[in-house]
Amino acid sequence: MQQTARPIPYFPAPRLQTFCSQCGSRLARRIPPDDTRMRDLCESCGAIHYQNPRMVVGTIPVWQDRVLLCKRAIEPRYGYWTLPAGFMELGETSADGARRETLEEAGLEIVPGALFSVIDVPQADQVHIFFLGQVADPTLAPGLETLEAHWVAEADIPWPEIAFRTVAVTLERFFADRRQGRFGVHYLALPPRP
């Protein structure tokens, strides 16, 4: 029986660079003048190479009383459930990125609605942003990064199989807000696991 190869997982760039992307000289690691943090800097051309958090953008698509969950076909967390989300690309807004990720992962066209959650994940150098997703047609067509996509009622959420804490927290806040009949914006910082 032939096995299907799993996609190569995404690995973020290393935090330390060796050579300057401007001139190719070796970088030094020190605190530049008028700064307070260690940086990679080029003593030849003066370029400072900042390392900044990566943005993960996604949606909470809702159809009737159900939310959309996608089963991951990629690492990390292959085979676990998530909201449609992924890394924001250069040249797009956070809402455009969330819309694109929903289309890529679930084949679902949505209109990004209100901002729902912003979760800082400093231990992973990421910020996760989720928008409410307005759905006109609930037809799903999972993409290459998704094994399955389903509309799921709150009572049927597979909590132990949710891929990421940011997704679990966002879903918990969403259902709590829905029970109260109002939606707010949730700003959170996710502490490291003990």
C-alpha cells in the first residue's frame, strides 16, 4: 500500500541571522545606539535587522448555529481541528489575509466581519487575530491544507482535538458571547505552558 506523503511543515526563520541582507557582510549581535534591545546589525553598512512577531489571521465563520472547523492536513498539529487561519502575507490587510485563509483551507467565501480576538503569543513570536466571518453560501470545498471541513454545533466541538490554545480560547469566548447575546473584542496574552 502506497503512503501519501505529508506536506513539509512550516519552520519559521531562525531568530539570529549570520549575514546582512543589504551588503552580505557578517552581522554582529549588540544593542545599537538609541535602542534598548539586542539586534542583528551590520557594522559595514549600518543596517539593523529587526526580528518582529509574525501575524496569524483567521475567521470564525458562522452558519445558523454552527461554526466552521477544519481538520489540519499539515504540521504542526496534523489531524487536529482548527478555525481557518494562517500566516498573513505581505501586501494584504489582516482582514484580507483572514478571508484568503478561509478560502484556501475550506473553499469558503466569507466577508470578514467585526474583529473578535487578538491574542499575543510571545513565546512563539506571534500575534493571532480572528474576525467574525459572514457567510452567504455554506458550501465547503476543503483545500490542500485541510483533511475535512465541517459546520459544528457548540455541543459537538471536539475540545480535546482542537489544534491550538488560541483557537480554543477564541471558540470559548465566542460561545460565551453568543450566550450573552453580544460580541466584544477580546485582547489576550497567552502565557507559556507550565
